[in-house]
Amino acid sequence: MQKEVDRVNQKSGEDALEVMHAIVHLYRSQQMRGLRADVQSGSHELAHMEIKVLRFFGRHPGATQSDLVAHSGRDKAQVARLIKGLRDAGMLDATADEADRRSTRLTLSSAGQAVCEELHRQSGALGQIALAGLDTDEQARLMALLARVRANLEAGAA
């Protein structure tokens, strides 16, 4: 009887994507838990999109709100709210653009940099935990399979 139940839960396709989604959710949850425990970010608890914004400006210091809108595909109002919240929380610093005073260049503040550094450290630690017990060949096969899944999805979206 148990074997029948096990087979019911072993479908392909959609279920594999659900497992990947569950893994990503678990990863983000553990990352956020670690961030709350390790980083002194004041009383401001960061949401997923706020973290994505911080990472963007960490990778693109001096970028503008318009750059983030173009990169993320989010609407201007949502991006403006995110940036305002992060500036108010002291995570982002802003300076006027030298060439165009109407444009504001954004960089990570020291607090924002600390959050990004902690996220990077946690990503490495969680990656080691997630891949524990997989040898280098298994890790390479996993990466190759995930690359194929991603390519299939990207080709289907075109």
C-alpha cells in the first residue's frame, strides 16, 4: 500500500518545478531568519523586494531609479516606494547626478553594505548546507540540469 502512495507523489514536470519552488522558498526563509539574527539593521525588517533592490545597487553603485525600473520590469511607483523606504531606513544614500540635477544616483550606505555582506555570507553557508553530500560530479550534473530547465523556460517565454 505504501508503494502506491509513494508513486502517486512522484509525478514529473510540474511537481519538479514545485520542488524547485519549495527549495527557493526554504532558502529565502532561512536567509531572512539569519539576516534578522545576525545584522543589526535597526527596527526595519527587510522584505524580499527590498533585498533585491539593495543587491541591485550593490552590483550597480550610482545607478538611478530609472535604471532599476528598466532592470526589474517593476512599475515606477513601486520602485519609488521601495527606494524611499530604504532611504528612510538608512540603507541607501542618494546624490544628485553631476550631469543632470533632476536625476539621483543611489549607492548603498554603510548599513546597506552590511546587509549585503551578510546576505552574501549567508548565501555561501546555505549553499554548502544545501549541497552537502553531493560530490563535484553530482553538483555539476545538477547545475547542467538546472541550466537546461532554465533554457527551456526562457525559450518558451520568447
